[in-house]
Amino acid sequence: MRRLLAAAAVLALSAGCTPSPPPEPPAPEPVESPTPTPTPTPAERPFTVVTTEVPTTFDPAAATTSADALVALNAFNRLMVVHPEGAELKPDLARDCLYTSPTTYQCDLAPDLTFHNGHALTASDVKFSIERAYRLSTARSSIQLFDSLQRVDVVDDQTVTFVLRYADTQFGHALATTAASIVDEELYDPDAVRPNEGQVVGAGPYQLVTTAPDHLVFERFEDYSGAQGGTIEQIRVYLAEDSAAVEKAVAEGSVDVVWRSLVPAALERLSAEMDANEGTTKAGFTRVELPNVRVQRLILHPGSPYREDPAVRQAVAEALQADRSLTSIVPPSVEGSVDAFPVGGVGEVPELGDQRPRLTLGYSSKAPGQRDLASLLRDRLEERAGMSVQLVPDTNDADLLLTDRPAWVNTAFGWLQAYVDETLPGSSAKVDGLVRQARETTDPDTRLALLAELQQQAAADLTVLPLSVGPETMLLGPDTTLQGQPFGPAWQLGLWSLRD
């Protein structure tokens, strides 16, 4: 009995010492998934035009280069526009312009015109702008086309009258050139060219809002009133270092338009790429070719001590005769052009005496192909004429100036300007008389005869030597087109024409 009780006690003790099951572990705290970092959206690239030519001025009254003209024609506007193909004249800021007498040309402005800064644009600004450009008279600008102007009269806020010294049938064309651009008289100095650091204020289809060493930014002017309105809101003009940089940009597709930038070898490479790829480059660029637009000329600087030496002028012309292909200062596609300069064959270079002439030859380092052409001209002059020629890039003061800049307006008068503005002393009276008669006459045949005589006189004087004429090539990227009239009065690029 005692054993049974002891056994029971042991069992009871054993039962009391059995551990309880361990508690359930607490549920883990919910862990939130990390919020993914959003991938930044790359900024949209602005519509981009590339060129190697850099503007020297943003003041239209001082524009002397193709790059200057690009700014002047897009940021400013004029009373008239000229379409380069056929030199068709149409109103721009003006509603209409007409001769009220043989020596009076009157323009009526559209109402409620404004500049980019919101200032009203009136006939007073027109008078100020033309008189300012005439007073500044920048050499090689288009203001010399205003030679017939006597004075400008303001009739009222929307009417301006140009009183001429003689009847001038070409005056409307002068009003379409860069020097005739309208500036804000409240902002621009009447007696000085505006510095590039100053604000650029015009009334053109695009406002120049950013100027930097390697690019310009234009924004569409919503209140533009004229014949050439743009649609792209912002256009960046990239000022590339050289042709190689432009060719790389084309390959990468980082630009939309290529203007006056590629050397002949680069164009050949891209043309071969297009031929192998159904008319486009690998990046989708197509070619637009403007025939007979790029004209190469050699000009004897008025300040050169050699300019009035007929033997030197003839030696230059004869030494280059075999290499030249252009027979007139006026390109063959322009009405009034006549063959005046001999080309081909072997020229008879005159003796220049015992002393070897030492000349400088200036060219633009930014214009495609100009360095190579300048080198060729130097070699020919040294080999055939016995001259010593030093190449000097980017100067306007060399004895010889190589230029491919177009005329300010694509007419015979526009192309002759480089010659008639700086004639030799012995020819100036004759040339001035021929120019005046050609402008005055309303008979087309008489005008053509006078223009032919002017070109023959230019061939006799040899101060401006035509070298060659060829196409200007531009490239358009994928989905980029040209609409309307894409170019200025002598084939300058109009940003207003671009569409994306």
C-alpha cells in the first residue's frame, strides 16, 4: 500500500515538472518594399540647325557676311521681301508699296505692329532705321543699294514716303535687303553699331533670346506680322567648329538641318552613303541642292597698294584664267548676265618687273572649302605670275579677298554691287552713269544693254574676278521639311520655312 502511494506521488511530481509548449513566435513586422527610383526622362533636344559660319554682328545695319544675314533676316523684318528665284517682290511689314511719282515711293504699314519688346513699330521707326543705316554706311553692307535715296518722310504712323534723287525702278528691292531691317528707335543708337552684348530687338518671325560662343537660340515671335511666319517654337543654331564636327553630328543624328558647313570630301562621303541607302544617310538625312547659288569671287581690296596697278590686276586674272569657270560677275542664272571674262586656255601674264610683288590673300576659315581654294589660288599666282602670296584667314584687309558670299539681292544690280561700289577712279564716272541709266529706264531691252556694258567694264577693270559658280547643299534630318519660300533675297536660310 505504501508502495502504491509512493508510486502515485512520483507520477504526480513527474506530471508537475513537464514544461509547457513554447509560445508562438510573434508575427514578423511587415516590411515595405523600397520605392523604385524613377528613371529621369532625358530633356527633349531643341530643333537644331548647324553651321560653321559665325555671325560677326547682330546689328542688321552692319551685316556683311552670310552668317550676319541669317540673324538679320530672321530676327528683323523689312517693308518688302524678295523671293530669290525670279527676284519676285512682295510686301512684308508693308501692306503695299508703290510709286506715286517717278521719284516718290510710298509704303503703307500694317496696323498694330510691335517689336519683340512690345514697343509699337511705326513709320517713325522705319525712317529712323533707313536713315541710321545710311548714316553708318557699313562697307560691303547692302546700304549702297540705296544710292538713289534723297530723304525719308513720315506722313503718319502708318505711312512713309521715300523721296528719290532720280527715278529708280530697283528701289523696292533695296527695301528687302538686310540694311533695310527695321530696328526700335528707342533702343538703337543712331550713330553707332549696336554691340553684340546688347539686346537684339527686331520684329521678325524669330526673336534671338540667347547668344553664346557656340550657339544661338531663336524663339518664335507670336505677334509677328508679315509674309514669313515660322511654326517651330524654338530653334537652336549650333555654331560648329569645323566640317568634321558637323559630319559627326549628322552621323549621331544630333542636329536637324545642316547649312553651309561641309567640305567637298564630306559631301562626297555622305552622298555615297545616300546612294547606298535609298537616298538617305544612315541617320535619315536627305539632301537639298540649290543650283548656281554658291559664287566664288576674288576681290582686289580698295586699300591695297597694288589695286591701281593695271599690270598686277591683269597678271592675277591671266594667271587664274585656266582655273576659272565663271564668265561674269553676274551668275548665268540671273537675268541680265552676259559673258564678259575669258576663261580656260593659257592666259598671257604680263611682265611685272624685277621686284616680286608680295600680296596677302584673305579667306574665311569657317566657310567650307575656302582654305583649299585659297591654297590653290596662291599656288597659281606664285607659279604663273611670279608673285609671293601669303594666306591670311579671317581678315577684311588683305590685298586679295576670296569670298563666296552671295549678293544681297539676287538681281543683276545686286551681283554688280561689289564692283560698282568700289570702282577705279578712272572708271567711276562712267560706271555711275551706266548704273543710274539702268535703274532709271523702264525699257527692259535698254536695261539689259546697259547691264551688259557694265559687265564688260568690270572685265576691263579686273577689280572683281569671278571664279566659279556651283550648288549650295543643305541636309534635312528625318521628318524635317521646308515649306513656303525657304530663303532670303539671295538664297540666305530662312528659319521661318523649317517644319518638324
